Amino acid sequence: MRITPRRLAIGMSLWIPNLFSGIRVRRFGDDWTHATVELHVNVFTRNYVKTAFGGSMSAMTDPYFFMLVMHQLGRDYVVWDTRGEIEFVKPGRGVLTAHFHVSPEKTQELRERAHGGAKVLEWFETEIRDGHGDVVARVRREVYVREKKRVTARVQSQPA
């Protein structure tokens, strides 16, 4: 069965690490170009000074860029989340939101750069905002893309 954006959002929200960290996936776009994720800061998800735990803010941004790229590229590519950076701007309270966007044009660029088995590393950026729209953190995630070996071998074995 092919996973739908709605089913993946529900599944990711119920996934134990997200569920117990207060992380909720509100939606994946039907075309896999965007996602919205929330972190509910409460007694279980806050730190010693009663603001959002930094690890939870990092976790709420972990897989979403790579998932958007992976679903847009399809099964012929290896896609990984390789690195992340987070800059904490102000204390996070209440419900924090991050929006992720990967345009079809960016995905096509990655496809072209990965053609023939080339390793591609691409940085994506987003912000985590509070209920007032203030930036709480700036996040960068690096995504690895490579055409699968079976695809590269098939293309190279075809006569020109």
C-alpha cells in the first residue's frame, strides 16, 4: 500500500518518540512539497527553566526535509538526513510551529545533480516560531541524495 500524506502525518504524530515529545505533524502537502509540524511545550516537554527543551526543537525538525525530498524523488534515490544545526533565538513557550518547503524545482535540481550516481549534499532552512509569530530558533538540515546503484548501473549499461 502506498503511503498517503495524511496517513504519514498521522503515523508520525503517533510514533512514540514524537508522541511523547509533544511533536505533532499537522500536515504533509498532497504533492509532498511542504509539511507543518508543531511542538506543544508542556510539563513533559519543557526544560529546567520551563521553556522548550532544545532537543525537542531539534527533533521536531529532524526528518521532514529528507522525507519531502524522498517522496518527490521516488524509489530510485537514496535520501538521508545527514546533519543539523540549530540556533536558539529566544525561549520557546506554548505551541511552536515549523514549516518545511521543498519546491519541485529544487527537487528537479537535486535529481539532475545526482544523475549518474553523484553524491549530493544540500542544506535546507526553516524557522521555529511561537504562537505570536516570533522566531524561537533557526534550523538548518543537510540532506544527502544519490541515485541508487541499480539505476546508475542500468543507465550506464544502455547503449548510447
